[in-house]
Amino acid sequence: MNLKLGTLNRLLLFSFLLFPFSLSAQAPDIQHVIVIGVDGMSPDGVLKAKTPTIDSILKVAAYSWKCEAVLPTSSSPNWASMIMGAGPDKHGVTSNAWQPHKQTIELECEGTRGNGKPSGMWPTIFGELRRQKPESTIGCFNDWLAFNRLFEKGVVSRQRDAILLQAASHHGYKGITRMATNYFKRKKPEFMFVHLDMVDHAGHHDGHGTQAYYDAVSVADQMIARIVKAVKESGVSEKTIILITADHGGIGHGHGGDTPEERFVPWILTGPGVVNGELQVEVKTYDTAATLAYLLGIKAPDCWVGKPILQAISQ
């Protein structure tokens, strides 16, 4: 018995040395949740690019290479599904042309704006956290300028788009990462979403599976490293969960279809109380919102279809 306990202690120490998030045998004290969404990043991209930060995270993470995106495998439907806990047939975001004031379907339920009024759109994790825990600090930093239309107005404490000149040259990730890391160190938000766009651009411009695409994934890995460093420097790494995921993959120079290359995305969860290893359960992108709600200690709306991936978290 003592030998087994000694071995376990050495393994836990080894895990902590590999990465600042250690596995915990006790109930995790989760106070901060960060989502890093890398637009267009496929499992192939992560597995073939140079990604030392993600490689280290995987050693102490619960992960799936087959998190399934919704159809069409385009950005708006999938970012929406990720934060809305349901698919396009429910929330109505069916293309990148969608706008909140042009809802085309009758909604089963409706979110709440920051002022408490109905939002006219499907409820998101941002709005539900604000409604259920009004004092929460919430940040959103998006490299893709159209992202912020996908959640309720007035529900985030701080929202910033990419710097226009950087975004125009497809280097918006630089300012976004800097703003996000500075904000986390200053405010230590309960929830922060960071959107990075460079990988999707490389997929469209150079092609998925090209060296330029893999190089863009490596750049995303460097940005993730900066966010992880900011969490560690803030002194709250042992109370912080990070989820790294994507909206879709791609094939050739595009996406939108139903091929495995377009449909499957990585889903990598790390932090206190997270079970280490590849998940053996089905993961849908709309399960993300329900999982975030669970981690943030709020109730998922009854109309959400997604379920929390409890197999990733020590019970």
C-alpha cells in the first residue's frame, strides 16, 4: 500500500513539473475557465506541426481528436454551437451571413442581455454566466471580427476585437493575445474566451496540410504558451481550467462539407481535477457549452442539447 502511494505521489509530482496544472485527488477548486478557440485547426494540424506547448498539455489533459463539428462546417454555425449548447437547427445560425436581428427560425428559448432584457437570440454560456452569477468577470478577445455578434449584448465585462491593421495583414492574433494575457493578469476573470484566426487563413490561402498551414498551427501554439504563462504568473494556475479547441478543420483550400478532415476538431481540457488521457466517449462541439457551465458552477438551460463531458473530470 505504501509503495503504491509513493508511486502515485511521484507521478503527481512529475505531472506538475511537466506543466503547471497538476492532477488532483481532491475535489477541484475551479475559479477560472479559459477557452482558446483556434479557427480552422484540425487534429492533423496539431499532430504534425511543432506544438511543444500543446504536447506538454496533452500529458496532463483529457482530450479527443474527434470532437464533431456541426454542419455546415463553417465558422459561425460552429462557434455559435460551441457557446450555445445546441446545433443550427435550434439556434438558427446556419451560415456566416447570420445576424442577430435577422433570426430566421422560431426559437424554443431566448437568452438575456446584460440589461436583463430578452436578447432575441439563443442563450449562450456568456449570457447564462452573467444572468446566474451577475458579479462574474467575463472577457472575450476575438481575432475574427464577426465573433462578438454571436453572444448577447452587454454580458461581457471586456470585449476586444483584433487591431484592424494587424487583422488586415492576418496578424491580429498578436494584439489579441497581448490584450487577453494582460486582462487575465489584471482581472483574473471567471471566464475568458480567446479566438485566434491565423490557422484558418493559412488553410484558405495556402491549403490545409501544407507546410504554411502547419507553421500557422505552430504560431497558435506559441500564443497558447503566452496565455498559459500569464495564468501561471497570475498565481491561479491550480484553480484554472483551459480548453483548447476549434470550430472546424478543412480540406484543400476550404471547408463546409462533411468529410472527416472538415468535421473533426481537437478538444483538449486541462487543469485541476481533469482526468488524463484520450476520451473514449463521443464529444460534440455543442457539448462544450454544457461542460463550461458545469465547470463554472451554473445550470445549463433546459433547451441546450449538449451534455457536459463528465468523463473528462474527476468525480
